[in-house]
Amino acid sequence: MLQNEYQVSFFDYLYDRGGYKRIDHFAEEVAAALYISRSGAYKKIRAISKLSFDESMQVCKYFGISLDQYLDSFGMEKSSYAFQSDDIVKPLTSYLQWAKNILTHSESMDRYRDEYTVYSFSNEIPVFHILPFHHLLSFKLFIWNRNNWNISQYGLKYDFDHFDKDTELKSTLAEVNDHFISYESVDVWGSDFLTNTLNQLRYYTKIGAFRRQEDPLLILADIRKMINHLKSTAKAGAKMRFGSKEKHAKMDIYLNYTHTSPELIFIQSGKNRVIYSSYLSPNYLRTTDERICDYTNSWMEKAIAQSSLISKVGEVDRENVFNFLNSILDDMEDKLRYYSR
């Protein structure tokens, strides 16, 4: 293949992968990636103007791919896979930075030209369901910081004020939640998806990690609110804001008793696919590698086939699941009151 043909095929690959309906939309994004005019972008796309190596890197960064992925489209056999991670490569310095990363990746899905669906598989409470419940979310941030981030400003004691007094953090998370309810989702929960969080709450209560005695019960109260909200969501088969009955995007919820994978998010939009896989929670590795996406898609179909639908239909299963979860919370409340005496 000649040099110009590589350049043309490179832009053809990006165009097909992005699911663009019109070349002018694609040219606008190429222009934005290279900081050039739209006419200049057309010249690059058609190989009238040569694309330098540095420009290739700029385009790859803008469109979120690696050159390896493009070369793989030729069927070249290789053993390496391209993964990216923001929080591992660039360590966090604040909770706000984490929230902004989540918002950036969430809103980046809107660049897809087709409608998209987000599939989530988790043996832990999916982070997007925690967003409206500030005592619970604050506690999870505290745990992630203790276990992974080690941001010194937050210390070793749980203090709700670190979250509650950060107005920019709360407004950013509200934007994330607004975006979450706008797109269709399929959730597959492991049957023990509450266990890890409850074990963490029990542990940090027993070692006296809370500044205020009432904090553990406030966190547990948020977990109960979240469970009741998820029950309403499952019954409606649609996303809703906490405290509102207005239905937004469609949501299917399944319960699975067999899969043991950590949190996995699979986004599908036409030919465009991206995977986020939990790595040392709450960090994610992401990839658009076709082989990983194909393998994950096959696994995903099997996991859903082996799961029970508890949203919209499946009323008996739904009632049993949420009654059981609330009974677990009742037992946990008794334990926390005992530990806090």
C-alpha cells in the first residue's frame, strides 16, 4: 500500500468507526483535532495534503484510538492490546478531578452519530446509581481514597464535610447524573452486589473511622433510599430522578447468580464500541480493540441469557429480590447500632 493510500484508509477507518452519516460532520471533527480549517481537513482526508506523524498522533488522541487499532484493521496478527486509563496514568489530586473525568467520558458518548446503549455488569453497586445519595457517595469516595488514591487533604478519618462543602464537586456530579438518565441502559447485577459496601461500612465503623457517631447510620439510610429507588426504577423499566416519577431513558435490569467479574461497562453505538473494565476500583481500563470487544460481546450475550429480568416484567422475582435486600439492611442496622454504642 502506498503512503497516500495509507492516509486515505486511515481516515476511512475513522469515518466508519465513528458511524458518521455525513462527510462534513467528520471533516469538522478532523479540523478540530488538527486545529485547521474545514477545507484543510478535506485535503487531509483525501490525502491531497500529507498527514505528518505528529498530526497522526493528534488525530488518534482526539478520536480515542491508537495506531495499533488501525493497523489491526488490516488483519495483522499481534498479541498486544491497547488499553488506556486516566486515573492510573495521571494520579488524582481531588474528588473533583475524579468527577470531571467521569463527566468527560460520559459526555464523550454523545459524539456517536447513532443511538447508543450502555451495558453494565457488576458485583458491586454501579457508581451511577450512587450519585443522588450523598452520604453513600461520600463514603465510597473515602474508601477509594483510603485504598487507592491516597489524596492527603482528605485524611484517614471519614468527614462528610469534604464532600458536602465542595459545591463544584456536587454540581459536576449532578451533570453526570443528568447525562446518565438520558441514555438507554442494560444493567446486570450480581446477586451479592451490596455485600462489599456493607462489609466496608461494618469494618470502618468497628475501627472508629467516622468523626461523627451518626455517620454510619446516615450512610445506611442512603443505601436503603437507593435500594427503594432502584426498585421503583426496575418497576418502571426506565431511569428516573430520585424523588420523581417522571420516566427518562429505558432501563433493563437483570439479576445474575453466576458471573463473578468486576464492574464492566460496554458501550455500543453502530460500529462503535468501547469497554471500561474496573481495575483496582474505582479505576477503569478502557479499550476499543475489536478483538476484546468481540470477545466481551460474546460473553455479555451469555451472561444476559443466564440472568433473570427483574425490570418491568418479573414482578415476583423483583419483589423477592428487593424484600431480601431490605431484610439485609435491617440486620445491618442492628449491627451498626451495636457497634456505635
